[in-house]
Amino acid sequence: MNIKTLRARFPIFQKRGAKPLAYFDNAATTQKPLAVLDAMDEFYRTKNAPVHRGVYALAEAATAEYESVRDHVKDFINAKHREEIIFTSGTTASINIVVSGLAEAFLRRGDHVLVSLMEHHAMIVPWQAAALRKKFRIDFTPLTAEGRIDINTYKKLLLKHKPKFVGVTHVSNVLGTENPVREMVFLAHKAGAQVLVDAAQSIAHMPVDVQALGCDFLAFSGHKMYGPTGIGVLYGKKELLEKLPPRTFGGHMIEQVTRTKTTYAPLPEKFEGGTPPVAEVIGLGAAILFLQKTGLKNIQKGENRLAAYALRALKGVSGLPLFGPFSAKARAPIFSFTIAGVHPHDIATLLDREGIAVRAGHHCAQILHESLSLDASVRASLCFYNTVQEIDRLVNALSAVQKKIYG
Amino acid sequence: MDKNDIYREEILEYYRHPQNYGVMKHPTFEAEAINPLCGDKIRLQLKVNKKGIVEQVRFSGSGCALSIASSSMFTEWMVGKSVRKLRTVGPAEIQKLMRAKIGPARLPCMLLSHVALQKMFPGDERND
């Protein structure tokens, strides 16, 4: 994998200057390669038509291309059936479909669901909102000092509360921890619970195989895997999706509408009411192709090297507590930290002056921050197109921050 | 250095040594504001005399250099002002005090103490 040639495929990095862009906010959204931009542009220029409707050649071609991406996604995450792939607007929408549907159809007063303390708000707030209506309980799996799931307590909570559903993130968007999802699914199934996996932070960094993980539902976003915003995927086991009620009602998701009653279309249409984001689906297909051509194993290898380098370099900055696993193994290249006496927002603004883009705040994980006794942190999230030179710039700029604030 | 720089020495000095920082007992008015971006919280307290003039102001909480320095400057400005004036003052006053160019992403940090003031006296007509 040649970083230089790969980097050259991302137009945003072409801008030169005294302080070129060092982009470390990849956990929020990744930059887009030319292949994705071109595919979407070409679709609008030459192939644009409504899908699933028109009987003319242009519409049929658009539909075929749109539906071919479903097969592409199915192969990419190794799903069993193409109708197990639902296009949504992103991870948040995918999780909302599952959670609100499960709550409506299966959860009753006194039931339990189990999530972890490191979940993104997208895996917490939908459960909380549903729990207000259906009066079920939400329990939290605690973390170890290193920021990993405390698997022994997880086992105990499964036995104690017999949760109907478990929600867990594949990779933490703050700590970078890769969770043992396969083991957690195995244990949950043994205890009679179904599992929803948030793969937003893993999908662009490691091979994700839904059959190997064994999970019941899995959600991810296009824009965190070099694709466009506004498109995401919900995977669900066919027999479970069939039992799940639809969430968006309207065009395309119906079988028959009469004055008194509507029957719904089969999968996947049942969950895809309204005109879908066709160009974004095409863009997602191009992003998956980009990942496959580059090779997720290659990407993982390169990112592991970067993570090990960043971990060593950041540990060398004085007064910088770093959260998450101590070793670069079983870890995505996501690093959250603070600097003693300097607010994360000030750090982010001062780094921006050096052309370095990081995130400051609670990263939609307030419960995790509270458990770390923090209001906020700085997050540098890397991916394969980052370089060791950029990490050096980050570390140098961080070292200068304290001096700037305290003189 | 740019004299309108948000990290100029004058502002950093306010951050290192904030004025009116602390908690008072028995305030006449009290309110809290939260910055949803980072969870920073600020508590604003006023002691007002019978004539409706602010005699003492205290603010407390955690915050970045911008929120602490601007709260410090803004609470200094409040002392001696009438409650009537505080009911109408707009966020532009803080910008005037800070004399700083600031982007939309960090603006909520700078205006946090004004949000607390708005919560203290909700529904008032304010200048912008």
C-alpha cells in the first residue's frame, strides 16, 4: 500500500500551503476519494432517473445500478440474503429503526436491555426514548480501567437481568477499543438476547463479517467509510426483519393501499419508504469498491502501524492523559486525551491554527465521559491516509499548547 | 500578534486569573447555562440592592479560556448596572468587551454567561 498514491486520490489533500491540512477527524467523517465523487457526478450527469418506478430504459438502468449496490453491500459484509440489506440515511437512522421497532413489537414493562458505557448517544437515546413509552429498563455494562468491556460483569448482567436485547458498538468512537463482539453475541444468544451492533467506527478499518460475528442487527454509515453523507445501511437477519414493524410509512413500502387498510411490501422495501437517495447509494457502492481495491487487510496493517506510532508519540507529551487501551492491538486509530489545565476546545482551536483538524467535546458519548470524570476531551482519529509526519506535527503543536495558555 | 486575537495575552490573563469567580450565599438571582457541545456548565449569581442595582456578581463552573475570560469580563461589566439594563443587554455587549474575531463554532463558548443571563430573565426583549 503506497500512501502517496492513495493520498493523491483524495482531492482535498491537493491544496498546498504553509500549513497543509492534517485531517484527524476521520471518526466523524472521512474524506472522499475521486472514485466516489466521479461515480455520483456521472450518475447525475448521465443516468439520473427515479428507481423502482419508470418503465423506460433510463429508469430501468438507474434501478439496476441502485439494486446492484445492495448485492455489493451484501457481499462486503457477508450477509446471507440481499434483502437483509436496508438502505437508510445513516447509522443513527438504522439504530432508530431497530430500537423503536423492537420496542413496539417486543418490549414490555419490566423487560431489560443491556448496552455498554462506551456507547455513542445514537445507541443510548433511542433506547431511552422507547423506554419512556414501554417502561423497560436499560442496564449498562461497565468498562475496565483500560477502557475495555468488563466481560465478566457483562456475563453476570446477562444472567441477572435476562435482557431481551443487547446493544454494543464494534469500536468505540472515543476510546478506539475494538470490542469482542463475536464473544459477546455468543454469550447474549446463550442468555436469550438478540444483539444490535453499531459498526460505524469499524466498517472502514477492518473486515466486518456479519455471519462470523453472528449479530442479529448491524448498522453503519457511508460517510465514515469514504462514501457520501446521507446514506447508511441496516443489516438484519431476514427472519427478524420480517417480524420488525416498518418505521417510515408512505410510497414504495406498500403492497396494497385501500381506504381502510394498507399491507406492506416484503423486505427490503418495507423499510425504504419514500424516494431513496439514489446518487448516495451509487457513491456508497464506489466507496466499497475503493475499500476492496485497497484491501481492508492492507488498510488495517497500515493503520496499526500508524496507531502504534501515535500511541508512542502521544505518551511522550507531558501532562497528557490518554484514554483507551494501552497497546495498539485490538484498537482502532482513535485517540482521546486531555491536557492538564487546558480546555479541549482551546486545544482544538490552537491546533486548527497549525492546519490540524481534531475534534473537541464529548463526541456524543457523555455517559462515557462522565465515567472518566471528564466533561470533554480532544480526539484525534486517524485513518490510512494520515502520515507519521502529520502525527509529528500534532505532537509538536500539543506540546506548544500549554506554553501558549500559561505563558 | 493580532490585537483582536481570541488568544491574546489580555484574554489569557483573564482566564488564568478570572474576576468574580466563586459562589455567593443568598444571591438575589441565580441561573445556570450549559454548552451542549462540550457539556461545560456555568452558574451565574447576582446580588441586587433595593434600588435594583447589581452590587455583586459571581460565576462558577468549568470552561474553556473563552468562556471563562468572557464571563470574567462580562460579570465585571455587570457590577453597578441596573437589573433593567441586564434585562435588555444583548450578546453583542460580550463581543464588544472581548474585541475578538470568533467563528460560529466557538461563539457559544464566548456567550455562555449571556445564555445564563437570559435564563435568569427569560422572555425579555433584548438588543441583539
